[in-house]
Amino acid sequence: MIIIACDINGENSDALARAVAGAGFPVLRVPELYHVPGDSPLWARLAALPEPLVYVTGLHTRPSVWLLRRHGIQAEVVSLREVADHAEAFAAIGALHPVSAASCETLAGDAAARWYPVIDRDRCGECHHCLQFCLFGVYVLDADGRVTVENPDACKAGCPACSRICPHGAIIFPLYQDPAIAGAPGVFMSPDVAARRMYYTRTRRPCPTCGRTEAGVGGEICAECGRAKGARVEPDELDDLIAALDALPGRRP
């Protein structure tokens, strides 16, 4: 089955769906699955489809693979962001799926614009930094002690902060403009000094590299936490801001 996400990047996918079905492939048109709620019955219907499955999407391959796997779906992914045009996408589909009985069906499902992280399990080191850093309760630990995105709609739209502090480049925001954060092939997000400092200030955890719990003045800068290794200084405006955010009602402890 060829699963084609509708309205990819704001464009209707009718032409591609018709071309694929016309070439002898079974086609199932669905909403862009990133925007489909986790409790939608659409996920169970897709998980019950016989393999092989090919998912055609306007998002990058890496987040799409992990989004599908989270819902028990194993599929090859053809990303329209990673091919030159529909002709190249058509060729990629043909290489992944045998020609069979042609059909074209549409499966409806509730879908509205959403913003939330997708975890690349191949890169996740289970450091729990995202869980400790997030102010909005997006992440929880599952029964096996693994970080999971349990409350995706609690995520603040447009915020990729947890991706910036992830030391493994495992947190993907598929709609973000930076290719490394959006999960583009061959590029991974490297945490910057400012983001790491914000993490250690937010969590008040000691740095595993330098052992410090507070920033100093002067001396060498720790590459892990961004704290200067000199003498201790009084909290600055960033420290005060993060402390104020932590004190807001309803925030995670």
C-alpha cells in the first residue's frame, strides 16, 4: 500500500496520488500524520494494513520513520523534501513497492496544525535532559524508564529549546526551519553553549564535565555547560528569568 499524505506543504497531493494509482499501485490518501492526534482511530487502521507500506510525506524521512514506529507502523518513507520533484518521488515509490491492483482511497481523520517533538530512538541516550528541562510537561518516563512524548499538545508552538540542549541530536521538530532540528538527512543538532547553560541553570544540576553547579567569572569555559571556571558570581538576569519561570503556577518541578 502507498500511503500519501494530503496537502503536503500546503499543496494538494491529488496529482501525485492519481499518477501513482494510474501506474498500478494501491494508494491510500491520509492527512499529514504528524498533525493527527495520537488517540485517532486512523492510527489503528494504518497499523493493521498489510506490508509492504510506503509513506509519502512532506516532512523529512527521519522524523516520519520514528513517528510511524511510535504508532506500531513499519513503512518505507519517501520525503518530498528530499526529492527534486514528483517524478523523482514516483521513481522512489516504484523502487520500494511492487506493482499490484490499482486503487485510490481516502481515509479521513481529525487533523489540525500541531507542534511537538519526535524522538529519534537510534540517537537517544536516555540522559533525560529533555524531561528535566521542559517547562510544559511534554515528556514523561514510560514503564521501561524511557523518555516519551506523552503530552505533545502541551508543547509551546515554535519552541525547539529541548532540541537545542539534547547532547545526542535526538530531538526533532519536523516543522522547524533549521534542517538539523527538522531532521534533514546527514545533519544533526549540536547543543550550543547558551542552550546548555540554560539547561544547567534551569535544572541546577552539576556539570558532569567540570563539576560546577554555578557559573564563575574568568578562566576556561566549560565546553559542556558553558560555565566559566573562575570565581563564583551572583545570579544574572538570565538566572533570575529562569527562576521566575520555574516559580510560575502549574510548572513542572
